[in-house]
Amino acid sequence: MNYVIKRISEIPQMEERAARWFCEKWGIPRQAYLESMDEGIKGADVPRWYLALENDRIIGGMGVIQNDFHERKDLCPNVCAVYTEADRRRLGIAGRMLKFVCDDMQNLGIDTLYLLTDHTSFYERYGWQYLCMARTESRGEMARVYVHRKS
């Protein structure tokens, strides 16, 4: 399978389509994605958004934002909205995207990233370590926080 990973800031013509795609996956308003993506397109280090593209099809994506809607504001920035299309899972796309994002952030001098998830054991495969539990803002539920540090 042939695909590429790109920053949305490199392909701003995909911004609207990407915002709709993330909105469909996560149920967060499209406008919230557009506003966040606009900051990255204008040159902000954070937030940043990424897509995995197979030809013209979005097959995966993720972002880096200050806080992924949890109570631990000190744990930032956060990788968020990690998603791979169902028919493209188990092919290493998420792992490659995570590496791409971690490398991209390291190039900006950001060596430590956090991630909020319900998954157990998935992110460990890619060098992430469980850090703690944090309460989500929306539902007040506890979720796992992982950390990735570049050495």
C-alpha cells in the first residue's frame, strides 16, 4: 500500500475536507477543527494536524493540541484524535503517523508529548509509556494518560 503522511499546513487545500473527516470520526464540531487547523497553517507550533493519504483518500489522521479536554493542564501538548480507517487498520499506519508526529514535534524542540486514551497496550508498541489517570472534562470519566519522551 502506498500512502504519505502530511501536515495540513503543507496541504491547506485539504483543510475543509480534513475538518469534516475529523468531525465525522470524533463528533467535535467542524468549526473547532477549522479554527485549530488555521492556527497551524498560520505557523503555530501547536496546534498541528496531520493526515495519512492514500492517493486522494484520507486513511488516517491525528493532531497535536495543548490539552485534549482533560483536567491535567500541566501535561501538554497532547496528541489527539488518532484515527485510522477500519479497512486500513493493522497495517502500521497509526504507528508510522505517531513516529512522524513525534519527530516533527522534536524538530520544533518539543521532546515530550502526552496522549489521553482508553486503549491499553496499543501505544506501548510505539514507545509510549503509561503515566497516570486523568479525569475528562466532558464526561468526568477517568482515562489513561501516556507520555512519549524523545531522548
